Amino acid sequence: MRILVTGAKGYIGSALADRLRSTHELIEVGRSDSLPLKEKSVHVCVHCAVGPSAMIRFIQILRAWPDAHHIYLSSYGVYGGDSLPSRLRDYITQKRFEEATLPTEAARSTILRLSHVYGPNQGRGNPGRLLVDWMRSAVDTGQIVVVDGMREWRDYVCLIDVLRVIEWAVVTPDPRPHRVYDVGSGWTRMLSDYAVLVSRVMGDAVQRSITIRHALSSWETTKFHVNLLPLIQDMDFKTTGTFEEGARDLYEATVRQADVLG
């Protein structure tokens, strides 16, 4: 199967390419790469790229390969209403526009609305990177600073589970032309709850007590619900482990590697 992956040098896109490369013929497109618009046979397009330039490419790809199966990585932030935090509005507006475009331009599409994804090698600014920053702070200072811990609700899902769902969407035929799934852990909790678990993991790791300090921001906050029922029904989806287990793996994979944390 020939698969085009955009955002192939980004966090999720690069991990997906590594996972699919041995079993499929990949066309990997990064931000600075030209689109192979003369390529006639593309069976699946996985849209991992984000940003204003990604929107233009998204339209070009839909029109170049309208008969391909288009798998689009969206966000559960699309469920936010007028209370959507201002810092997210441009990003979510783009996601909503691209979601609405898919059924009109593509013969087949799968939309995956991701919750907060965490895992190794995340860049700064990614919501999942917050966990790594907490871990590093625990190592350096013995404390974790939680901003809006009692106001901010999140569902953290491990990267490996997101990759499993994308791969399932790639290889599983479906008679429905367009389908939409939420992808998360189903464990929506306040940030303060996650901080408690991370402090417990880090306390065991560094053999010291980790304190939690709370702070407030002026940001608007909101709570999104992740509905895993369709994914459970169609894929028999289950997460590979608990958040606490994932946090231990994250510590082993990143915090002990100073060259990765940079």
C-alpha cells in the first residue's frame, strides 16, 4: 500500500512513519518538502501537519488524490464552544474548517479527534511536553508547579495508542465513506490529579518527596469530553496501560536523556 504522510518530520508524523515504513511504501512530506503531485497512485493520505501552510497543502492533496482514503488528525478541541480559550481559537478554527472540507472533497475519510498526546521527544509548546517539564522540575528542584490545576481538565493519551489507532484506520476497510472517532484514554481529570500521579512516579524514581505548588493564570479554561464508545465498538480499543505506567515509561525514555531534553 502506498501511503502519503504529511508532517512526517513532526512529532506524531515521524513516529508514524517509523511504524509504517517496514510494511508499506511511504511518501514522507515534511514542511520544506515539495508535494509529489505527479504521483498517480496513492492509496492513503495521513494528514499530520499543522499550521497555516498545512491548510494549503491539505487542499492540494485532497484535489490531487480525491479517491484516496484521507485520515485526518484533528483535536477534541473542536467540541469547544464560545468558551474556547483564545490561545487555541486559530488552531481549532483551522481544524473545524478542514474537517468540514473532507466530505466534500474526498471519497473516503477518517477523522481522528485526538486528546492531549504525550510521549518521548516532544518539542516545547506541545501540551504533552508539560509532563516532561514537570518531571524535569521534580529532578532539579524537588517540586512541580501546576498552573490552573483545579480549573484545567485534560485527557492524556500515550503516543503509542494514537499510532495504533492510525494504523488500524489505514489497514481496516470500512463500507462507510466517512467516519469520525475520538481518540483518548477516557480518563478526563483535572491537571492537579495528573500532577499527583507524576509526583508519585518521580518520588519513586529519584527517592525523594516531590511537592506540588499551585498557581493561577488569566487564561480561559474549558473541559472537553472524550467519547471512546465508537472506537471501542469498531476497534475493540483499549489503552496499552494506565497513565501512571505511561508516566514511568516517559521518565525512562526522556528525563534520563539530557541530550533529548536539551
